[in-house]
Amino acid sequence: MTIRLFKMAKLPKDFNQMPFGRQIEHYRTIEAFKATARTIHLSQKRQSYSKAIREAVRLYDVAEYFCSFSADSQCFDDSFQFWFTTK
């Protein structure tokens, strides 16, 4: 299962619930954002991914962000890439 978390003005809030065919039109927006945004890797060892994101948002004064990672019983990422812009 891939988890996608974001706070972007140009993406609809229900992006994750959309069928794949409707998501395709928004992938160009995501790739354009990733090309211009800063990136770091966040660790989720001994903490939840939501806590890691909250800490990064507070530490880097984040305005918009996007991240995507795997989380299921067969594959669990210890860290994940986090793209962001500052205020």
C-alpha cells in the first residue's frame, strides 16, 4: 500500500480517493512541484510518519509539501523523501 500525503494548493483534497484514471491528470502538477521544491529524507524510526511530518513542517516553516512511501506487511520504509516549499 502506497501512502501519499500532501498539502498543495493545486491538488484536490480528494486526490487519494480518485480513481487512477482521474489521478493521471494531476501527476504533471506533482512532478512540476517536485522539480522546484526542496527535498529531505524524514525518518520514521520509533515514531509515526505523521509526527515526523509535523516536526518537519514546524522546523522548516513549510508552506506546501508532498511525500509518498510504502507501508504494508511486506514492505515498510524506515525513511521517506519529503518535498517542500517554505513560506
